[in-house]
Amino acid sequence: MISTHSVKVGKKTHKLKASMRAQVRLEEETGKPIGEILSQLLSGAGGVKLVSQAWAAFLEDGAGVELDDALDLLDALGGANAAGEHLSKALQNAFPFLREEEGEGGEGDVGNAESPAV
């Protein structure tokens, strides 16, 4: 079972889960396999668009929300970089090997790369 990661934004708690439904949604939206998506999220190469798509797919306990709703939430949270820690934890729940890489000096924080807009 894939666990949920809770994120409090304002007075509301949101649940992120990298469910199979969310993973399939990301593959369909990006046209890329999940391994490539993970690599881009971890390196920051996917940019804010991919972070936003992942949040939209992972919200509502992995059932997903509309992209505009996810973007509003990301703005309230402080943007894609602020969201990276939470996205990383949700991904680690679905892909435990990411936790191991983080402990060994690997890239465990999603979104730590510089913004492509810089």
C-alpha cells in the first residue's frame, strides 16, 4: 500500500499520494514513463510545469484535482520550490528506494534545482 503525505496549507490539510492512478495520469499527460518523470522531478529538469502536474495528480489522496486548483494551492504554499519537500515525501512513500538514496547523499529533495525561469 502506498502511504499518504499530509500537507497543511492555511487551515486545511491536503493529502498527497503518488498512487497508481496519479502515476498513470502523469505518464499520459507527459508522454513519458514514470522513471523518466521521477528523474526530472528529482533533478528539477522538468521545471515548474512538471511539479504542478505532479501536485495535481497526487492531491486528494492520489485521486487528483484540476491543474488550476493545484496551481492555486501551490501559490498559497509559496510556489514550486516550497512544495518540493512535500512532493519528495509523497514520492518516497511510493518509491522507498528514494529514501535510501537520500540517506546515501542522493538527491532526495524534489525541486531543489534552480528554477528554469532564473
